[in-house]
Amino acid sequence: MSEISYVRGDATAPSVKGVKMIAHVCNDLGGWGKGFVLAVSRRWPQPEAAYRAWHRDRAANDFGLGAVQFVQVEPYVWVANMIGQHGMRTGSKGVPVRYEAIGTALGRVADRAAELDASVHMPRIGCGLAGGKWSRVEPLISDRLTRRGIPVTVYDHGDAA
């Protein structure tokens, strides 16, 4: 069983060889415009366009909590748009993160990563705007991905403290 690697850097620019999958959490409202998605959009237009079309056509597809959309952005790079956030704001119903949906989505990411023989790269998913706690997300990553031998790198952005 491999462990999660933690590095400081940009999760949209993994510097490893082979097929890479960049996984991140999206909301279930069709909103794209804050947080990590901005870094994704600065690099590639396809994930945002695909997500918006997926949401727009949601009556005829699987868009919803726990679903994943895989978007190939370069010959060896995929982006996984994971729906793991209900709404966008913390309010009377608590934070937007949905751990069960993230767990389901990570299972789907693991299946596709195994098919592609890909490593998985991500920020601390669900812990920014979604309001989640890493202590709850990290075990989901270990259970769904690293336990299956899929290499995972988690990126902390910015300079060392």
C-alpha cells in the first residue's frame, strides 16, 4: 500500500512521468469561478466548458453528488471534475462539503486511474471553499486510491511557512 505524498507546488503542473489525473471537487449548482478551478481554467479551457455543459444537460446525464467527469486536456493529462459539494455557501445546513459524495467520486477516479495507469494529483480537496476538514478527507483518499496502489500527490500551494 502506498502513502499519500505531500508537496508544495501547483497541482495543475505535476512533474512526474506517465499519465496524470488532476482531481478536484466541484459543486452541484453549476458554479465555477472560485478556488482551485481558477488555476485549472488558467491552464486549460476544456474542464470548465465540459463542466458547464454537463450541468446544463444534467436532466439527461449523471450530473450530481458523487459523479465524476473526466476531461482529457493533454495527451497524458486528465482532469477529474468530482461533484462533492452541495451548494456553495456555509449556512444553516452547515458546510457545502459532502464526504460521502467525495468518497464515491474518489472510487470512480481510482477505477479510471487504474485503467489509464495514471497517478492522481490534487489540492486538499473539499477543504477550501467547501469547508471540509482534511482529517475526514485524507482517509477517503487512502481508502479509495492509495490502498489500491494508485500513487497520489497532494499539493499545498504557496511558499513554505
